[in-house]
Amino acid sequence: ILETLVVLGDRTRGFDLVKEIAGRLSNNSYWMSTQTTAWSLKAISSFTVGEKKGPLSFDYSWNGKRVSATTELPYATVTLADSKGTLQVDNRSGGPLFVRVIQQGVPARGAETDADNNLSMMISYTDLKGNDLDPSRLEQGQQFIAAVAVTNPGVRGNLQNLALTQIFPSGWEINNLRLTGDEASLGGDKADYTDIRDDRVYMYFGLNRGQRKVFKVSLTATYAGTYYLPAVSCEAMYDHSVYVRRKGTVTEVVKPTVN
């Protein structure tokens, strides 16, 4: 509709659609396919191509330090050195200036938190006989199984394109049972696709409303020492409102006791 209004020259009604589409694009809880996202951006670009262009000119103050900036480009990127502070922006351009502040990073070791939204997860560790194990302290050479149970509570209906990420300590070794043909011996559910790396396993799958799946990984506590077991997370790849995360913990691999 927006592209049609552009062809008709109706920029008044077109601008109303631009604002609506832009709002959907910036809403993390509103899922768009790759095609929808691309077509939305294409439609907005066809509207904005006729806009008068001019230099961007603005002043910004970060923690009391004031800086003036000007560019002929349609956007300007400024890197702020500190993660905390007070930001003030003054527009000196001939038109509106849109400002976006982006903060991202990886939580420091031990700083992760448990979180869940429209998805739940339980993690357990057992020996090869099914007895519970404490992953914070394992004997060197101990073989064990990490089991992650992911449940769809059904609030958002059937869920597709879920990605489960498990990163293991460097003192643990992943036993890739696909190489020996013993993968079925683990039991549990099979993901649609499993990507096994040196220190991590990615699993991709879907869950129907109310469905629960258990995914298992065979491991060996190989190298003695103290390590960190990172957080385990599962999320919908195209919908940021569906996720679950369980925080990491310190783990120790000790030499076996000699009687």
C-alpha cells in the first residue's frame, strides 16, 4: 500500500504508513519474516528517496563533555567510551534528527541471571546409570550426561525455529556419539538439526503447544582444574519475546581418589 501511495504522490497518507511500519520494525515482540522485513524496508526507502537531503549537524554531551558533529551521510555513528553516563543531544540540522542508543555485550562471568518468557527449561546431570550428579565437582575421567528439558507452556501456541545453545567448560569434552553410531543409546528427543562444535552444541527444533522435549549430550570430565560453566539458553530465532536462560556456575574437575 505504501509503495502505491508513493506512485500516486500521496505523501500525507504515505507518511502515516511509514510511521506504522517503522513501529513494527522496531518492536522486538512483533515477529517478521525475512521477506516481510525486506519488503518493509524497500517500501520505506521508496518513500524517503524523494525527501530533501542535507547535512546532519548536532551537538552531543556525554558525561559533561560536549562535542559538535557534522556529516553529509544520512546517518552518523558515535561510540561512547563508558557504559554509564548522561547523554544529551541537540539537533542543529534543518530537519528532524532521530537518535538511537544501542548498548550490547556479553554478561561477565557469574553475572548472568535466570530469565524466561513464554518458554521454560530444566537442566539435570546424571552418570551413565541415571544417578544425579553435581556438575560443580566432578572426578577426572567421569563420563556423564547433560539433559535439558524445554517446555512450551502454550501461551504463544505452537513454537517453531527454537535454538538451544549449550557451551561447556574447557575441562569437559563432548562425546560425539554420531561418530560411533551410538547416538540412539542416549535416549531423549532428537532435534531437527544438531551442530556439535569443540566446546558447544547447538540444537534447532520446534515445540507444539504444551509439548516438552528432552535433549541429551554425552560428556567427559577430561582435564583437572577449575572452570566456568556458561549459561544455557533457548530462544526463538525470529521472535525475541520467546526465550529462557539458566545462569552459569563454577565447576571443578578433580583428580580421582586413590584408595
